[in-house]
Amino acid sequence: MKHVFLAPLIVAVGTLSIATTALAAPQCTDKPQSEWKTEKQMKAEIDKMGYRDIKVFQVSGNCYEIYAHTKDGGRAEVYFNPVTGEIVQKNEE
């Protein structure tokens, strides 16, 4: 009888672990924030990359994260290394 209730619990915990991992920000840098580009510098670089209409610009873990539009008008969520300005992860529609 105990096994009947235990199996769904194990599945639920495993699913929650996977979902939490998927939502976590990537690892972008191990440098202190004092070495990061300023928001103004980073936004200038992001603009040169073709991202427009930034809705959100925030620090997420040790990354800069934006929600914006691509040059083609699609939506984008992008994580940047705040020291180098390189894209670490992006999701574009």
C-alpha cells in the first residue's frame, strides 16, 4: 500500500527538479560585478547585435538578461556574459 503513494510522489519531485533546473539562469561569469560592463555599455552592444525595444534588462544570477525583439520582429530572451558582452544563451521566436 505504501508503494502506491510513494511512486507518484517520486515522479512529482523529479518533475519539479527538472522544471526548476530549466528555469535557472545559465552560468555567465565568475567575475565580480565591479568588472562588469555598465548597463549603458551593454545596451549599446545589444543594439549593435540587432535587438530592439528592450522590455526588460536585468541581472539574473551572474548574467545580464533581456527580453526584447529581434531585428525581424520576433521575441527574444537573451542571457549575456556581463564582462565580455557575449551571448551565453538565447531563446528567440
